[in-house]
Amino acid sequence: MDKLTALSAFAALSQGNRLDAFRLLIKAGDQGLAAGEIAEALEVKQNTMSASLSVLHQAGLVRNERQGRSIRYFVDMVGLRGLLAFLMEDCCGGNPDLCRPILDDIACC
């Protein structure tokens, strides 16, 4: 991931509803959530949530899939990995032992 793409991702996450939606989608995993489900869970108007999800999609952090009349959203794991790799690129001056606690904290069990 390059710097401009990372900045776009950070900008997308810099608004409360978008960050909450992104974290909710991370929690949902492979099941994802419909836009209406996200809006309901976060108590946000559906059109506001659709706009927020669009920003996250354009930043490469979520992907969507049409299912009948609704759109289901999922975390884009490639985008998330790219952002995390960008942040950790020069971690710990080449000493991987210093990075291990961070990686252990973010690793799925």
C-alpha cells in the first residue's frame, strides 16, 4: 500500500460512524452484514450509513455483494492487511521480537 492509499483509508476511518461500522464488519467476519443491519445496530439513519459505507468502499476497506434487494458488506481483508502492513512496514528497526506482542494482540485466536 502506498502513502496516498493509506491516507485515504485513515480519512475514511476518521469519522465515528464509519469507524464503528468498520469495526462491526470486522466482528461479523465472513458473514458480513446488510447495510440496514449495520444502520440498525449503530442507530444511524440508513441513508447516512449507505454514504458511510460508500466512503469505506472507495477507500478499499470494505467490499460489497448484492443479495436480492439488499447489499451485504464485508471487510476487505486485502485492504485491511495492506493498511496494517503499511503501518508495520518498518517496525522495530528490523527486530521482529519487539513486534511480536503487537502481532499477537491482533492475531485471531
